[in-house]
Amino acid sequence: MNESVWLPLLVIASSLIPGVIIFALAERRVKLRTTLNLCGALLKMALVGAMLWGVYHGQHYEVRLALLPQLELVLRADALSLLFVTLSSVLWLVTTVYAIGYLEGSPNRSRFFGFFSLCVTATVGLALAGNLITFLIFYELLTLATYPLIMHRGTEASRRAGKIYLRYTMAGGALLLVAIIWLYTLSGTLEFTPQGFLDGIDEQHHPALIIIFVLLIAGLGVKAALVPLHGWLPEAMVAPAPVSALLHAVAVVKAGAFGIIRVVYDVFGVDFATLLGVTGPLVIVAAITIVYGSLRALFQDDLKRRLAYSTVSQVAYITLGVAIAGPIAAVGGMVHLVHQGLMKITLFFCAGNLAETLGIHKVSEMNGVGRRMPWTMAAFTVGVFGMIGAPPVAGFISKWYLGMGALEMDQGWLILVLAASSLLNAAYFLPILYAAWFCEPSGPWPEERNFGRKETAWALLLPPVVTALLALAVGLLALAPFTPLAWVEFVVQREFVP
Amino acid sequence: MVPSSEIPWGALLILLPLAAAILCFVWPKLAVVTGVVTMLLLTLAVGGFAWQLQREGLYQHAVGGWETPLGIGLYGDGLSLLMLAMTVLVGLAITLYARSYFNQKQARVFWPLWLLLLAALNALFLSADIFNLYITLEMVGLAAVALVALKGGRDALNGAMRYLLATLLGSLTYLLGVALLYHSYGTVDLVLLAERIDNSPVVWAALGLMGAGLLLKTALFPLHFWLPAAHASAPAPISALLSALLVKASFYIFLRLWLVLFAPLGGDVALLLGLLGAVAILWGSWQALRQTRLKLLVAYSTVAQIGYLFVAFPLAAAAGAMLWNGVSYLMLSHALAKAAMFLAAGNLLLFGGHDRIAELDRAVQRLPISTAAFALAGVSIMGVPPSGGFIGKWLLLEAAIEQGYWLLAAVMVVGGLLASAYIFKVVGYAFTRSTATPEPQSIPMGMEWAALLLAIASILLGFTAPWVFALLGIGDPFGGGAP
Amino acid sequence: MMNSDPYGALLWIVVGWPLLLAIPAVRRCLPMADYFAILPALLLLLLPMDFSSTLSWLLLGTGVSIDGERRWILATVVLIWALVAMKRRATPHTTPHGQNTFYLLTLAGTLGMVMASDRVGFFSFATLMGYSFYGLLLWGQSKPLEAVRRGARSYLICLIIADLLLFEALLLSAFNPQMEVSRLYLLMVCGAVVLKAGIWPAHFWLNASYRAASPLSALLLVLPVVMALFALLRWLPLGHVDDGVAGLLILITAGASILYAGWRFVQRPVQGERLAWLSLFASGWVIASVGVGLIEPLWWLQYGTLIYPLIAAVAVILLMVALLRPPPASPSQSGDSALWMGRMWIGCSSLSCKLFAGYSLCYKAGLQRAKQLQNGLERRDLIGLLSNWRNATTLFVLLGIALAWLVN
Amino acid sequence: MEKVTLLIMLFDLLLGLGLLWLAWQLLESRNLFKAVVLFVAFGLLMALAWVRLDAPDVALAEAAIGAGLTGALLMAALAKLPSRDKSEPLADEKGHWLLRLALLLVAAGLGYVVHSLPESAPGLSAEIANNLASSGVNNPVTAVLLNFRGYDTLLELMVLMLALLGVWSLGIERSTREEPVGPVLTTLVQFLTPLLILVAAYLLWAGADAPGGAFQAGAVLAAAMVLLLLAGWPLQGLLTGVALRLMLVAGPATFVALAGLTLLDAQLLAYPPQHAGKLILLLEVAATLSIAVTLAALFLGYRPRTNKEPG
Amino acid sequence: MNTALLYSLVGIGLFSLGLYALIVHAHLLRKILAINVMGSGVFLLLIALAKRTATPLPDAVPHAMVITGIVVTVAATALALTLMVRVAMENHRAELSDQSQE
């Protein structure tokens, strides 16, 4: 029975310990740092695989550490948390390879990789959290660990971006803290229980619970970049590409979305949330975010800012799926958590490649890139088609389930929103493809670095291609046994079956 | 009741630093060695004391064999153990730091003063006699003044003078309160006073006078005018010492008196204290945000954090002992974090030759350990989760929300946000490059690691709350009033 | 899982083989790639019996099958491909490298559409065929002309909207099967087919492409029309639904497009355009028959099966005309009337903003927006107008309200 | 009420008002030198008040330390101030009426509180009485000071040492006075110094039974040393380095040593009754020595350098 | 109005006078004098109230306290005076400069 205790701890340690060691490493110890990073990532993948296998067979993993007299630090690996843990550990390995290639020769990499591992530790911890206070601890640790990464370049712009990022996330954290404490005073416990633990609370506390829900969603909405609180995401694009790839497209943004999933399913419980009538407004907010994000993306000339706004709209799908409060929509929302991660990280890797190899930052500079960097643009194209929701790629599956879920709960107008969003996605992604594949390059590339026969360094090229293939495979073999969709159905089936 | 053949750890805690101070005074060449050795012995003594408390519960010892009310009673329970531990932890770091900070001439004076101060603090935390507390307060005050003025310089001298006047005024008012209590109840011993106290005008006057004196020394909002100048202009280890230990010593006495004597009649006085605390949080944080010099920023942050300690008073009536556990935990983590911050700020000042925040030229790359220490300590000051400050803030907020004090809860949260604003302002500037790049002076490793170890300790406090509360509970300091 | 008989594997090879060849690396080591690509399809045609195979794990459980009706369409596709392959062999200059990839991708998409046994598979192969055909259109010539580029762009817009409509229809039908007979479903499918096949209201892309088409792409342009009509037959549950109104509506559009095509054909248009009106004329008749089928399901049950040979015949005629009287080698630069679609868009948006400006929430802001839109329209720089994202959002919201009001 | 008590009542009233008037004059005087002189007078009047309140020990201490030594310190400091602000114009009295009102209220409140205290309260006189026998001395004040609350006195000696350390770290070496000392002062000094030493010795010895004790003796001895310093005797030349520091530390060191010894049988500062008296005497001698030298050093104002030490 | 009460009131008077002078006057020497006067005030109160014992001998504990107080006050005054001299040298006048030098 004891390995059920140390496995979650080992998963956390597998990125924490290398991180701490790397902090202490001198700058020139490149080989040691790379090996530490890579075997840390591989070890984590192996451990997560073991846990996946265990949870699939009903094994129970839980670690409890006394934090406050009645409150404990709980790490519990249930089906939902493993979904997010698998995503972040897979993408961490890929992004580490990418970061090693991307940061070749740039200063203070020890600091970068130290904080990088800290961020992943926070993300995995946040996913494995068994109660709200553990979630809050890792949620704030994530903010603290991402801040230095945004500031990594040390320019004035990054400082300004860092300040904006903090303003949002700190305010969000404060709201979350107040809400959690208020909830604790009302409910007496913070443990995540499948159908939520609030239905026992008597009637007169319901208005308070509604306010708590609003505060929780506001606190988590900052990281999930819901509309009024999304300001920091486009600003954070000033960070180096691996940071914006793993963190601002996957880890940080998903932390917010994952938090919303936890709050709606494991704190309030779906039917209690609908009873309170809070899911309606959440659907509206998510819809507005989807449309607004895509619309703003339409008018961004800077490639990474366009991808950032697209992330704002795509992450709102997850909130939409959760807020529709139907089983099929839940499947759509949660599976989009994984699919969007794969697709968006591909796009950011390609954007990073373009910036690093050809010095292209603007969409207007991308004419004729397809011929110069065919493999990168091929991966980019797969990512784009995924975003639009074209069938073979992963995006289609999640849009399919979201659409079905919307119909199931007879919210017909949501189909319109999904359609509009796909239209807008096409509107702001296809011109890029058109320019890349079908136009002639207008003049020489801004700062071209050629790598001989290959279009760019292998460490920069391999990750986007791998993630693009993953996105394609996840889309194509959706119903196969060990895919995210199957796992999500396994999760939802436990969530909704009373 | 006298511990049998046991080693009298309590008495040792007081006599050891006194003897060492005398030794240092007579043979200055041995100063540094004696200082370090005494610090290690003190750590051992606190450990022994804690183990003794654990086994035998409350530590009560009549000095000179004379029973109270005639003689002076030493009294050690969970709360004094916490304060002693805090003193030793911060003391270790400061000893490590000061070893390579002072030149030979200054060290000759620093070590005896520092050991006398340690002795006074230990005596203060173990005494249950309010007149004895007056003498220890006076001793602490004078030693602090002498230390602040140690390196000279216009700001330091002005700060020291203002601090001396404030501390003398505080002591005299406190003494007047002691006189009134003695002459109305015939004893100066806390234990006996607790039994004899009743609701007479004398007690109100005593509360007013002693409260005013102690609040002046603790620098609660309206009476905080002397703190920023004194704490910011003092040499680094001394400002760390001041902010971490001294401010807490007078708060400890106020807390003792409040729990033992003044709690029953403290209804609206508690509310006033809470209000002053709230204003202190907002005003201190706002001032800290406006500062352009690093040490002044950290000093104003102390003013704000003291506010947190007083915000708990109005909540005390309804909340159980857990609230006071929260307050003492906040005190402990603030002491460690603030000491780390001042030591880190001292390193940055020594390294860059100035402490203008806007020109912390790439401190992250050039002075990584100190900047890391500052940032980690900042995390604990802000009360952001993985830190000790978070546990304290959580308990306070829980009590505030449970009893419906929305204003206090809001102030605490806004205080946290303001704290994160001014700390990340500094950390932000540590990343960027600045134009003026004076030739940096190298900082010895011991000084940097002293700051970092303290900061890490304040973060680790986030995970050790249950054990600390267990130790804190010995002798039931926050129980039914009677210690 | 895949049923045991070997022919099932053959079906997958028919679709998989061209996909494999589409990868440049693979094609480099096989000389006559385009001929070999059709071989499995040719082989399948020769086998008389029908069979099918489904893979439950692939993309929500898709499958492929072959039966009588599909053989007609498969034959047409193989014919088109053979002619195009021969034509490409005939024209001496080397086709640009990328064109082969798109060429084979389109082939795979078409074969997939023909063989798909369920709607999700059909839809995914349709998108694959659509987007690769767009690539083919653009890379047809060595240096695509402005006219071809404009034609291709309008084709893309139609393609995206059509795919969206098909996706929604797919969702509706997958959600609860009896929705298939609802009018909304029928209208959506017909709208999508109209857009894809270039029937009357959306015929501009076909017209523009034919006008600027080279002899080779003239042949190729037959493909999307045939596939769109085939889609219509696959998606509409003809014979089990008797929705008079929808049928009538389709009949009217078909009639209108036939008349329009005939009238334009008579005006002796430029050589390339004649082919466009001819294909419009023919597909108009097919749509008309489907319309009648909707009105009289019984009639359809009797003669329904004839539609497939009819489509095949239409395709053959078009091919023959394209071969005998090919359009001029260097397509004329005739600047046809401005983008018809663009004009239609401006018209309806100005109408809607006039109509809705009055009722919009903040009256003054609405008016100011309308005025902006108005003078924006005068200046005819639609793109410039839309580039200010506030206008775009208001326009979008207005459209959203209009659509929502229409739907429910 | 007999005439005598009426007379005493009148005297007390007079003394009280005198004290208040003198304090007011002292604090509000325009000239600082005048203020210091008034302060010395105020100290003497306070000594008179202590005698009136049957507190002889305190009277002695006040006279020697409060009036004498503090006055000397004030004079020395005044001399060191930059000349310009010897006679400092008083700050104008703007807007202080609110402060006056507040302080008046506080004083009235305290007065009411003191008035509400019971007429007679035994305090701890009973406990002292029945414990005096075993304390080793029969002067109650010395008993309390050195035995019952010996711990306080230990800390108090430490405070003195603390102040000295502070003064030595801040003090700046001043050249000794150049102009020759007048004959009158030298003869006065030659006559007074032995007398003062004799008085100090007597006070020390008498402390056990009658008013007196370590602090008073120390103060008198310090007065003698200050006189010598003023008369130009190079005391700071003679007493330097370790010797000086040993004498300074004598009192506190013996106290701490004694505390350490008593700690062996785990009872801090508990003198065995049979030779408590002798121990207290030992303590008193050491304390007198170190108090005298400390107070003199405080008056000197800077750390005397041994010739081999540089600046 | 027995002697104990009279002298206590005088003590309180001295304390208030001293406090007023400490706050009002800017010159540091006056402030130090004010502190000494306040000290004497408190000591006077302590000893006066000790006189209320039934026996002729007053309560000795306050006496010890006052002696300790006097010694502590003289130590504090010595330190204050030295500090005042140093401040006077730095500020060129014996008053506190209000804002710390930038």
C-alpha cells in the first residue's frame, strides 16, 4: 500500500529536484543541465504512465501532509487530475527539447531552466491537488514561478509585461483566497468530492454561495483568460518562445480552466451549480470570450499576439463545455483541454522557429515562408486546421462534442457561437497559410540564420512536428482505447453517474 | 516545583550572554569568537528549554528563592518559547552576517552590545514581573540606540536620537503604569495580578499608560514616526535586528498584559486597536510603495506588517486560541522574513554603493543569492501560499470572515496586494539594466547565505504549522486568561 | 473492427495509396506516380460484387463501402483522372513541384468521398478534397493570374461556408436521426451543395475559374461539381421525405439557374465561359430532379436510381466539350464585373444597418456606426472599413442578431 | 489638628509647589546654562522631598547621582555644543493650547485615579519584615535591592555598562583643557578628595544597616574622580586598557559569577542564608568600584586610549 | 489630603510638565531635561504612595525600584547627551533634522 503514497510525491519531485539542482548549477555546465532536464522529464513521463495504469485499474493514490490543524495538503491522483498531469508532462518533455535548442548560447539559462522546472512542478501539483487549499498553494506558486520567466529577457518591455501580469494574477489570487476561506467557514471542508460537497448547506446561505462562486470564477478566470480578465495574456507574449509555448498556451492558461472544472464538478457539483443558476451566466461569459478573442485576433499583425488572442478564445471552449453542465459537453470541454494544448503548442513552436531562424515576428512578413521552411509550415498548417476544426485534426473532435453537448441541453444558440468562432478562426488563420504557401517572399528575410541543408536546428524542428503528429493522431484515432477522448469519457462517467 | 537535577536552561539563557558580553568587553580581540560560540550555546539552550517545557509543561522559577510577590518570578510557556526560538534563529543569521560586516573598530563595540541585547531579550521573554520588564525594555532600548548609531552618519545619528527619545518616553509612561498597578494591588507579578485585578479606574489608567508606552515602542500607526528613519539608516544587521526582534519584544509584552490583565475590559479598546492596525496596514503599504530607496521601503513595510498583528485584537473575543496561534505565527514568519529582507537589502546597498530601487542594475544576475533571498522573504511578507505568512494570514482572515468583519478582511487582502506591489516593484527593477553602473564591491558568501537561509526558513514555516502550534500550546498562553 | 474479407483491405488501399503518393519523398522514387495512383480504383471497378469495411477506432467510427450507384461515380472520377493525367503528360512544360502533391491529395479526397459509408467520413474527405482542390486551382499554372487568384479566393470563401453548413447539418443529424427530415437540415445541405457546385446564386467562383482556366484545369473543374451533386444524393434522405416547400424552393433555384445559364450561353460568351454556363445548365437539371424527388418521394423511389448515370453522363459531356474545344492556352485577362459576392455583402450590410441602426441599443452610437459604414461603403474599401475592429464587432453583432432572429 | 502637623502640612505644600515652580522655570528658561543650574537645584529639592517621605537611601542617591553627576554631565555636554546655540530662543507658542488642554486632562485623570486609591495600603512591607532576618542585612532597602530583587540590580549594572559602551562608541576624543588650573581649585581638590573617599567608604559599610549602599557610595566616589578630572589630573592617562576595563566590569562580573555559582544547585541568585551578608558585602564593594569608574568614564565622554593604540 | 496624596499629585504634575516640554521644545538638551523631570515625577509618585503603610517604616520595594530607576535614568541621560553632541555636530544645530537626507 505504501507505493500509493510515494508515487504522487515522486511525480512532484521529479521536476522539483532537478529544478533546484539546476538553480545551483553554474552557467557553463550545459551538458549536465541538459541531461538533468531530459531525464527529469522522462522520469516524470514514466511515473505518470505508471499512475495512469494504476488509476485505470482502480488503484488509489493519496498523500496527506498536515498544514493547519483541520486542513491538510492533499495530493490525490484521480482520473481528472491525471488527464492534466499527462498533458503537462508530455508537453514539458517536448518543450524542454525545444527550449534547449531555442536558448542555445543565450545568457543565464540555469535561472531559466530552474524556474521552468518549478513551473511544471506547480502545474503538476495543481493538477494532483486533493482539496482547494492545496490547489491555491500551487496556483500561487505557479504565478511566482512564471513571473521571472516573463522577465527573463530583462528588457523594459518585459518588466512592463511582468507588472501587468502580476497586477492581474495577484488580484485573482486575492479573490480566490477570500472565496476559499469564506467557503471553508460555510462548509467546514475543502476536499474535492465527485458530486461536490455543498448540497448539504441550508437555504439561507445560497446567496453567499453564489457570491463565492462568482469570486472563485473571477479568481480562476484571470488565469483562464476570460474576457474582462484576459489583458495579461497578449502582454506576456514578450517572453521567449518556449515560455509562451508551454506556459501561456498550456500550463498557466489550463491551470485556470482546470480550476474552473474542479470548482464546477468537485466543489459545487454540476446539479447544485445549475440549481444555484450560476452556470447560465458562465456560459454567456465563455461565449463572449470565444467571440471576442477571435475578433481581436483578426486584427493583430504580430504573430504571437494573434496566437495569444486565439488562445483566449480557445480556452473559453473548455469553460463553455463545463458550463453547459451536460455530460457530452463536459467530454467536449475536457478533451479540448488536451487537444488545444497540443495544437496551440505546435503553433507557438512554429512561431518561435520563424522568429529564431528568419527573424519573422509579423504576419505581414510571412510571404513565401512555406518554401523556405516546409516542415515547420506543414506542422503550422496541421495546427491551423485543428484550430479551425477541420475533421482529421483534434480540434474537430472537441468541437463535435461541444456542439452535441449544446444540442443535448437544447442551447441551440451555442451552435451559432461555435460556428461563428470557426468562421473567425478561418478568417485569421487561413490568410497566414495563404501568404506562407501561395505567395512569393517579398525581399530577403529580416535576420536569416541558415543551418546548411536542414531548414533549422533539429531541436527546433522536431518538437513542432511531433506535437503536430500527436494532434493529428489524437484527432484521427479518437475512439481508440488509450486516447484523451477515451480517458475523458472514463472521467465524465464517474463525474455524472450519481 | 523546582526542576530536580535538571539543567536550569531558563537561567542559562540569561546568564550565558551576560557573561559572554563581559568577556567581549574586557578582551575585544576575542569578541568575534565569543559571539559565535555564545550564539551556538544559546541555540542549544533554547533546544534544551523546549525539550524541558515539553516534558514538564510550564516553567516557573522564583529568582533568589524568594516567592512572589516579594521576589521576581521567571515564567516560560509556549509563547515565550516561540519568542526565544525566534530570537535565536534571527540571532544566528545576524551573527553569521555581522562576523564579516563590521571592521575591527566597530566590532569591538558591536559584539558586547549585541550580546547584552540578546541577554535583555531572553530576560524579557522569560520574565513575569512587570517592573523587571521595565528594566529589560530600557536595556533593549539603550542597546538598540547605541547599535543604530554605531556607524555614525547623519541619518543614523538623527534616527538614533529620535528613537532614543521615543523609547525613553515609552519606558517612563510604562513605568508610571507599573507604579499605579503596584500601589493598587501590592504586587508587580503577572500571575498574582491576574488574580487580583478588578474593573477599577486604576486598571483603566494602567491600561492606557502601559498601552501607550508599549504601542510607542511597537510603532503602531500614529506612534510610528520614529521607526522608518531608525530602521532604514542603521547598519544592515542592526536594522534586521530592530525590525525582526525589538518591535516584537514590546508587542509580546503588550500581548502578555492584554491576555492576562486587560482582556476582560478590552471591548471597544480592542476595536480601536483593530482600527489602528487596519490604518497602519494601508498607510504603511502605501508609503512603502512610494519609496525610492530600498531600506526605507522595507522599514515602511514593517510599519504595515505590525498593523496585521493588531488587526487580530477585535477578533479575539469570539475566536478561540487558534487566532492567537495565527498572530504568533505571523510574528515568527515576519521576523524571519523581515530580517532576511534587511540583510539582502544591506548586501545590495554594499554591492551597488547605493540603494536606489530604480537602479538595481541587473541585481538578479550579479547578486543572485541576495535577490533570491529578498524575493523569497517578499513571498512570506505578502502572505502568498507556500510561506509562513500565508498560514498566519489564512487564520486571521478565517476569523475575520467567520465573525463577519468584512472591513478587516478587505483591509488584510488589500494589504497583501499592496505588499506584492512594492515587493515586485523591487524585484522587477532587479531584472532590468540601469544606466549608472558603479564599480561593484564583492560580498562575502557568509553574508549572502545568512539572508537566504532566513528567507528559506520563513518559506518552510508554511509547512510546519501543526508542530509549532503544539509547542505553542504548552502552558496554555492563550487559554482562559489565567496563564 | 475490420471485417476479415481481403476486399475490405482493398477498399482502404484505394483511398490510402494516393495519400501515400502525395508525400513528395515517396513520389520521388516512383516515376509515373499519377498513373499508378488510379490503379487500385481501376481494379476495384472491375470487381463486380459489393462489399464494405468499417474501422471503429478511426475518427468516430468511419467506414468505406462500394455498391452499384457508387460505381457510376467512381467510374466518372477515374475517367476524369485518366484524361487529366494524359493531358498533363501531353503538355510539355514541367508542372511545379507542389502541384503534384495537391493533385494526389485531391484524388485521395475524391475517392474517399465516393467510398465513405458514413457522413463523418464523407465530411472529412470532402474538406480534404476541397482544400487541396483550392491548392490545385492556384498552382494549376506556373504563375497564377490575378483572375485565377480572385476566383480561387471566392472558391475558398464558399468552401469554408459550405463546410460550416455541412458540419452543422452533420451535428443535427448525429444528434437525433429524425432531424434529418426537418426543413432546416434540408436547407442547410442544399445551401452547402449550391455553394460547392457553384449553382446560380453562388456561381461566380465557377464562372471566374472557368474564364481564367487553362485547358488542364478546365477538365479538373468538372470534379467539384460532380462531387457536390453526389454529396447532395448521399446526404438527403430522398424517398423518405416529402417536404413540398423545400422541394419547391430547390426547384425554383434550379429553374432559375438553368434559365440564367441558357440566357448567358446564348449571348456567345468568351470561349472559356461557355463551359461554365454549360456545367451550370447541366447541374441545374440534376438539382431540379432532386427538387422534384423531394416533392414526390414516390416518383423518386421509382426513377431515383437513374440519377447516378445522369450525373455520369453530364460529366462526360462536359469533358468532351472541354477536350474538343479547349479554352485558349493563355487565358484572357477579361476584368469581369467586380466580385459579385462582395457587392451582395455590401448591399445587405447597408440594408441591415439602416434597418437595425434605429433599434440598436445605444441609438447615437448606432447612428454614428451606420454613418461610418455608409461613407465606408461609398469609398468602397470594404477591407479598410473592416480593419477597425470596433466596426467589425458591431457589424458582427448586428449580423448575429439578424441570424438568431431568423433561426428561431 | 495639632500645630505641628499643620506646620508639616504647610511645609509639604510649600515644597510641592516649589518643586512644580522650579520644574516649570527650568523647562521654560530662555538660557540653557540657566536651565542646567536650575536643574541641579531641582535635584537638591527632590532630595529634600525624599527625606520628607522617609526615604533616606533614595535621598542620598538622588543628591549624588540625580543632582551632582547629572548636572556635571549636562554642563560638560553644554560645553561641547557648538557655541552658536548656547542661548537658544524659545520656540514660539503657536497652537500648543490643544496640547496643554490634553495634558491637563491626563493629569486630572491621573489625579482622580491616585485619589481613588485606598488611604492606607501595606504594600510588601509585611513580607519584607518577616524575611529581613534571612536576607543577611537589616536595611530593608539594601535587602530588597541586593537580595529579594537582586536580579533587577544585576540587569541595572548591565544597563550602566551598556550606556558606557554606547558613549565610548559615540564619544569623540577632546583635548584636555589647556589653561592652567587656578590655585583655589587645586587646594579645594586636595582637601576634598580624601574626605569624599572617606564618606564613600562609610556609606558602603553602613549600607548594611543604615541608609547607604553600593550606589550611593559609588556615586560619591565618582564625584571625587570628576573633581580630579576637572582639576586637570590626567586620570584618563593613568587608567587605560585592560586595567580600566577590569575595574569597569568588576561589579557585573562578580554578580554574574555569583549567579552562576548559585545556579549550581539550580536556584538562581539564592544566597545561602548563613553567609548572605558576607556575599552582599562582597557584591557591594565590587559594585561600588565599577559604578564609580563607570560614572567617571561617562563624564569623561570618550574611551581613553592607551599610548600604544593608534587613533 | 495626606502627604502621600499631595506628593503623588506633585509627581503627576512634574510628569505632565515634562511631557509638555518634551513635545514642545525642539532643542535636544531641553528634551533631555524634560525626560529627567518626567522621571523624577514618576519616582515621586512611587515613593509617595509607598508612605501609606500603617507602620512608620514605608514599603521598601518602591525605594529599591526608584534607586534602580535613578541609575537607569542617569545612564540614559549620559548616552542621550553624547548622542546629542554628535547630532549637533552633524546638523550644525542641536535639533533633529526632520527629513532624512536623500
